[in-house]
Amino acid sequence: MRSGAAFFEIDRLSKRFGGLVALDEVSFSVREGEIYTIIGPNGAGKTTIFNLISLIYPASSGTIRFCGEDLLGRSPEQVARLGIGRTFQNIELFAQASVLQNLLIGRHVHVPKNPLAEMFFTPAVRRRELESRRAVEEVIDFLALQAYRDAVVAGLPYGVRKVVELARALCTRPRLLLLDEPSSGLNVEETEDMAYWIQDIRDELGITVLMVEHDMSLVSRVSDRVLAVNFGKVIAHGTPAEVQSHPDVVAAYLGH
Amino acid sequence: MIDAAQLLISGAAIGCIYALIALGFVLIYKATEVVNFAQGDVMMLAAFVAFSFASLLDLGFWASLPLAILVMAVFGAAFDRVLLRPIIGMPTFSAVMITLAAGFAMRGIASMIPGWGTDTHSFKAPWSDEVIRMGPVIVSTDHLAILAVTALLCVGLYLFFKGTRVGMAMQAASQNQLAAYYMGIPVRSINTLIWAIAASVAALAAVLLAPITFVHNNMGFIGIKAFPAAVVGGFGSIPGAIVGGLIIGWVEAFAGFYLPEGFKDVAAYVVVLLVLVIRPSGIFGQMRRKKV
Amino acid sequence: MRFIFKTRYEQDLQFFKDAPTACSYALLGAALLAAPWVVSEYYQTQLVFVFIYGIVGFGLMLLAGFTGQMSMGHAAFLAIGAYAEAYFQARGMPFVISAPLAMLLSAAAGVAIGLPALRLSGLYLAIATLAFGFIVEEVLARWESVTGGNGGMMVAPLKLFGGTINSSWGFYYLCLVLVVLVGVAMVNLLRSPTGRALIAIRDSEISAQSMGVHLARFKTLSFAFSAAITGLAGALYAHQIKFLSPEQFTVLVSIEFLMMVVIGGLGSLHGAIFGAMFIILLPEAISTAKDYLPDAVADQTGLKATLFGIIMILFVVFEPRGLYGTWVKVHAYFSLFPLYKRGMFRRQRAYTRSERVH
């Protein structure tokens, strides 16, 4: 990491879909080792920010820098290689595969892929497979997914699938983890677990978390800093308490 | 110059056949997202049915035409009701495989029906085998009939979709099924109706085409060229199906005349590959990206 | 009822799930090895066809079943492999050289259609492969200097390392060895990172990308490998049929292959073999039943197509997982006896989201 460069920063990021301005000069930066949350009403542009970081579509203007590396102009699969992992709002798991296979795919950037050697399952391939299997087991332990290892994802309940989605992102060994609405669709207990896990991810695994979230109690509980957006613009940023009491934020949510 | 004019007309005529078949499966695709790979074979069945009414039962052309359309409409509706309703909710791949398999079965069954078989049968319209002179250009009446009927059909369908309640309901159902349900539109019945309409359009195409190509078991293969037509025009667009069909018809006609032998047969496929590489959404279509 | 208690990671990596499974396959292998001594020449030929179509099935399964790229022009790869083999053998090359060359040519064709198809999916991909199939068919018919055009092409007897294999049992063992090799290679590929990347592409391209899977590279790879495998089948096919003509490789044949793997069971390697068995057994069954059917129905070509279509529809509606799905259920019934419950394999009807975003 170049000295002086922020861990992750977004500078005047904008995105237009035709005539619709989804993001208007959004800027913020995330410090290493913190949990940074983006809040805002529906349609405010939060997931758009994530999709721009993941390079699912190109930004209209602005820059995204991760450890000094400029993200824009790269191809989507390089994002994982750089150390950014992500979960999706609507769960994009590999439905016809088992949990274990989903997690092993998460290891993709860390294993060399040599189809010809793999066809013969050479000792080198075998060794790397064992390594991956061990690494994945650590994540399974971390998130208590042992019971679901060999289950096919399609048959699992929603709450479990959300955890598998998180596990898969962790298997990519990211330095920055993008969580898109981690508690959506979860009940009270599952949200509790998620809160503990998010904190453990920061404290035990040393991963920086950038989160989009609606559940305000979860936000105040785990976040170090919060950014509020509305209509594609930043309306407030600071600690959770500061942001939640900010008049513009209150107005946005209560619709004055 | 005169050659070019001739080619324009004959190309447009065959293009209209492609357009009519493409229209059939674009209608179905818009409503149900199912691609009916058997549309050409539906046309083949329609031709045989019309032939049976006209020659085997000796009812003549003008009686066979509406009868054939009616029979095929019922067939289309039955196809949807019996084969496709059970798999609602399954991935569209399953529906595609069903239509592919149905095409096989239809060809097989048609070849085994006595009186049909694998022979070639003649089916002529009252205006067939004549020519009309328009200045230096000679136009066959069969081609003219195709152009005229296609034009009329387009106008008719346009009025139907914009003017009648059923047509509006179909548009609604094809744009947002869930919302259509909430509005009280019986979406599944609408889909069956769309299949009936698509089969009727295929029947019309059959009656127009049969005088030129004769009625035989492999007649449906012409329907495969309708796919390039639909893609070029923009899959999911009804005007696109017509325009795409015309374009493919013209490309084939001119390729057959000016290029060496063999290019005519692959012209449509080369064109569609080019379109898919350069602009997959075709002329009128719009490709959407999956929202995550 | 067996329960596999795993205590080491190595057990997850084993080729065979457990010892009894390995034994079953060993028995199957022994039976196939002994077959030429036990069965008649006719059934031996049928088995060879099962092997050849099985290899085709593996190829198509890799592309359609595991990478999710629907291919409606696969007969083109079979054709390229077959004609290439015939061409090289006519010039005296031994099989060990001509077959890999044929595979390479097929792979090149796979890349030729795979690259433009990278941005396409679903319907558009199917139509692209369909167009490709037609174009190849036409090229084969027109390129008379190489392929003999519509008049066809004779295939020289197979020369393996130098010596000609004239006997049918020699060819039988060659096909058996190759289908086993291809099968093993496929199993290995699918339990490795590349195989998993392909499955990821099938199930969700967007999240595969966010896991770092390079879509273009792996899709092209899948096309190339699938084409190469099918090309190998083509090379064997050429020697079995001994006479090639473009009508053997039409789009209808491609669609038959697609139906074959779906009936066999899309998404499983066993499905390829089950599909191949089905496609060979169907005409057999029709022949035997012919004596009991009325004359009008006994027209074999029409009957075969009809039954093929109807059986396919029945599978899609009632047993979407194909013959392999039925096999799994029957196997579960017997191994769990008497605890098998009818609803065990019933999958929840998941209403697929529309691919169109309106």
C-alpha cells in the first residue's frame, strides 16, 4: 500500500442510467479495519455503489481507489483478485451445487487452474485441493455451517443461504468485504448472529467491512462510521449517533 | 435493374413467410418467454390439414382455409394447455426442450398418418400458377397473395392489440405477469389464447406457402430460418419479426442470384451470426441485463 | 443403508465415494471387457455405438450440462472430427496422430463459435450455435476437394500405431478404453477448480465473476474442450460407419444429441451414458415390438421420431432429472429399504425469476 493512500476511497463517483442520475458525485473513504455502513431509503443508490465497485457496470465519472490501485477500467474478475469480496442483496449462490462446492469456488483466485493437469488429477492438483478443503473448513467453523456441508443449496432455508453467501465471500480471503443488506430477510435471532459475525470478521479476521443496511439497530450496534445517501447524493456522514440524529437523514426517512 | 426488382418481390414474398412464422413464435415468446422451436412443424401440420380438407375430403380451397385455421387454433391451444401448463415455474429450458421434442413427434406422427405419409402433395390456391405483369416486371400471383395477406394480417393484429380488450390484456400479461394477475387478467388462459393465435398465423402461412413448395413432411424446416429473421428484427418485437423476415428474404434472394451456389442456403445463418456478434438485440429489440 | 463417516479431508477427494461403489464399477468394467467373448457381433457393435455416443454425451454435457451453454449445433464438431480423421487416415497417418489432430481441429471450431458467443446467453446462444451448425453442414457439402461433398467420403481402416485394426473386437477395446479415459478425465475436471468454475458460470455468471472467475476464458475453454471431446467421438464414428456424408451431421442430429443428454440426465456424467444407451436401445425396442404393431405404425423412421419426442416430453414433465434421476431414486429405494418415502426427492417448485428485466 502506497504511503499516504487511503485504504479505500471513492471520489466524486457518479452513475447515470440514460437520463436517470443514480449517483451524483458521491465521495467517501473507508479506513482499514473499520466497519463502514451506507444507509438510505430504497432507491437511494446504495446497491448501485456496490455494483460500481464490483464493476458490474461502468461508472459515468469519478474514481474508486483500493490501496492506491484505481479500480475503474479493470475487468470484473480482477476485483476479487485485488482482495474485495462481496455478497449480493438477492443471494446469488450456485443453486445446483452443494454448500461445500460453493465455498470452494470462493477459493478460485487463490488456486492456479490448469485444466490439463486437473484431468489427470496430478499430485500437485491433489495437494492444492486438500489445501483448499482445509481453508474452506476454517470458514465453515467460523460460521457454524458444519451441518450443511454437503447439502445442495437450492433446498436450504433462506437464513442459511444468507450465511452461505457470507461464507463464500469470506473464502475469497478479502481485505475489504462488501455486504449488501446482510440482515434482510433474517429473523431476530439470525440478525443477532449476523451482528456478532460481522464484528468477529473485523476483530478476528482483520477484514474491513463496507456494508449497506436498513436495520438501524444493527447499524448502530456494529458500525464505526455511517454514510447516509438519498437520491444518489451524500446527505450525512459520521458516527452512527451523529448520522441518525442528522435533520436531513430524519427528513429523508420520515419524508418531510 | 429488372432483375433487382424481380428479386425484391420474390425475396419479399419468401421473407413474408419467414415473417409470419417468426411472428408466431415472437407472439408466444413475448407472452410466455417460451421459444417455440416447433412453429415450423405447426405450419407443416396446418398444410396437411388444409390439404386433407381440400383434396382428401374434397371441400375445395375456400372451405378448407377457415377450417384449417380453426383446427390449428384448437391444436395450438391444446398444445399449451396439455404440454406447457404442467411445467409452469420450471426453467424456460424445459419448455424449449418440450417444443423441440414436440416437433419430432409431430413430424413422426404426420409421416405415419395414412394419406399423408412422406409423399409430396399438391395444394393449390384458386389464384395459383398465374403471373401478373407490372410493367417489365413479372410477378407470380402466389407471391402477390403472400405479400397482400401478410400486410392485411399486420394491420389486423395491430388493431387487435391496440383496440380490443383482449389484445390489451395480452400486452399487459406479456410485460408483467404478476401485475396482470393482480388486475384480474386470467394470464394462463391468455397464454393459451396466444398459442391459438400463433398457430392460426402458422396456418395462414401454410396455406400461402403450400402452393409454392407443395405439402410434405419436411416443410417445417423452412421455419428454422424464421429464427434468424426474429433475431435480426429484434427478438420479442412484433414489427421486428416482419422487418427481420423481409431482410432475410431479400438477403437470400440476392445471394442466390449474385453469389455462387450454396451461399443462398447459408446466407440467413451468416447474417444472424453477424447480427448476434455486433448487435444481439437486433433492430427493434432491447436486451436487458439481469438486475442484482 | 450405508453411511459414510468421514474423518479425513482425503475422503472428500476420493475418486469413488466408497469401496462398494468402486466394486460396482470394477464389476461393470469386467463385464464390458468380457463382452466380445460373450455377446454376438451385432450387440458388440451396439455397445461400440453406446461408447461413441457416450463420448459425444460427455462433450455436450460439459458444455450444456456443466457450463450451462446450450449448444444446438454439436453435430458440427462430430462432423469435423469425423471428416478430419478420414482425411488424415487416407493419407496414411496412424490413429495416435490423426485423432489428436482431429480433436485439435474440432477444438479450433469450438473456439470459433465460442468467442463470438461469449456475450450471448440462453436463446441467443442457442440460435448462434444453430447457425454455426448449418454453416458447417453447408461447408462440408460444398468443400468437395476435401470432403467429397454430397457424394460422401470413404474412410480407410483404422491404423493405430502402424498396424491396421481390422477386427471388430480391436476397435471395440479401443472405444472402451477411450470412453473410460474421457469419463475419468471429466470426473477429475469436475472435482477440480476448473470444473467448479464452469459450474459457477452455469449457475450465476455475475457471482462467478465476483469470485474472480474469468468468464471469457472459461467459457471458451468449455467450448474448446467440449468440441475436442466430440471430435474424438467423431474420429471413432468415422471408422465405425466407414462412409461419411453431410446428411449424417444435420441440425436434426444436433437436436437429437441435445435430447439425448436431457433424457439421460442433464448435469450428471452418468446422464451422458444413460442417454447414449437410450438412443441405441430405442430403435432396438421398436424393432422387437414391430411384430406386434399394426402395419401402419410399423414405419420405423416415423415411429422412432414420434416415440423419441413423446418420451422426451414425458421426462421433462415428470422426471426432469432424466434417466439418471430415475436411477438415483431406484437406488435409494433399494438401499434405504424399507425406509424410502415417496416424497424424498421431490424438489420444491422454485419459480424461476424472469430473465427479462421490465
